Amino acid sequence: MNKKTIITALLALIALIGQAQEARIDTIVPKFLINGYFFREMPNLPDATPNVTRLKDNEGNSILAIGLDVDLPKSVIRQAIPREQVHNADQFLKGANTMETMIELTRANMKADGTFYSPKVGEPFPQFREKDIDGQIWTNDSVRGHVMVLNLWFSGCGPCRAEMPELSTWKEQLPNVMFFSATYHDAELAKRITDKHHFTWTHLVEAKDMMSWIGTEGFPFTVVVDKQGIVRYAVHGTSEDKRAELLAKIKEADIE
């Protein structure tokens, strides 16, 4: 290769590097994601009841996601950061969509006064027909004569995921009890999460009707049903004390 050819090649390489540098956009992690738009600072929002949650990407960066049941004014949208300038924008938007779906399902049967149906202690557990990760169908007849425990969760619930390994030990302690989890996610996503957190219960998937039992009370929601099909205990949320109470109620029902 002669000198002229080498110089030409070097000039071409320098030009390409310059173009790449011009095309590169430094990305940022903004503070807020509001109705699908990213913002560095909180804009002046219209009056509406917000749904608020904190989302994280795969690198641990977090952003406050806010959902409003009204459209954002154009004056607010003009303040938004372009998505291509947001670090891991797709991950945050996917998390926001998951939250939106969760809210829609959990509020599906709420009445105008804010009340909603949820299994109550002393009442028969409602009729159900749901499939598990492997496609098997489960109904009330499937659990008749057994104590049943049902834990409702979704992927965006940190406390739900954190308690999964401990809940699995209950299945080992009480082999005669039928333990189920339920989520609105499909089998692929549910399996990925439950495998990662070593959750060994029978997992019902696409159980969208059950999600309406959450209402505004939050995940997880755990129900204990006795051998006669009557709800013995039901609790929203989780903590060390709540799990201890739950386990005690399950053992009581199991020995009867």
C-alpha cells in the first residue's frame, strides 16, 4: 500500500469517527415519567388523582412514574425530554405499561363509591377456573377437601418478590396444603420470575379476574381457605408479622 493510499484511508477513518461523534447523543436518567413523557423536573400538572410508583432499570437507575387519568397539556409536553435522550427509556416505558395494566385490572370492578369485592373471612371462596404455568386447569373442585392458600402478586411488586423464597418453605412444612400463586402475567414471564426467586408453589397465570380483588389495597394479597371452602384469613401486604400470622392460620386450618 503506497503512501497516498494510506493517507486517503486515514482521512476516511477520521471522517467516520467525526460523524459518529456528531451522531452520538449523551443519555440521561430523568427524574419523572408522566403519562409516557420524561421530565428532568416536575412540571405544572393538571388537577387529577395520580397513580405513583418508582421504576428501576436493569442497572439500578430509578425514576418516579406518575399516571394521570387526564391528558397532559401541550405546554407541558413541550418540556419533555426526547426518548432517544433517555438512558434505558424502553425499560422504563415497559415498567410503566406494566403498572398501567396492573392498575386497570385491580380497579376493574370498583364501584363509584370506591368499594370493591374481595374474598372475606367467613364467606365461601368464590368460584374460579384458572390455568397454571403448564396449562393445567384448576377449579374449586380441584381443591375440595384441602386447605388452600392463594397469593396474588405481579412483577412490579418488590415485597411480593422478596417474600417468595420464604413462602416456598411453607410448602415444605405443610405438604397436605395446596399452595397457589396467581398473577395476570403470561406463563413465560411468570416462570422467569418464579424460577429466579425459587418460588415453588403452583402458579396460576393470566388470572385477570382475581386481580380485581386487590382494589386499592395493594399487593401481595394472600387468602387462606379451609377444607370446607370457607375463607379463614385474608390479608393485603406483607411483613414479618403478617407472614407469621398467615402461617399460624394455615397450620390451624390444616389440623382441623
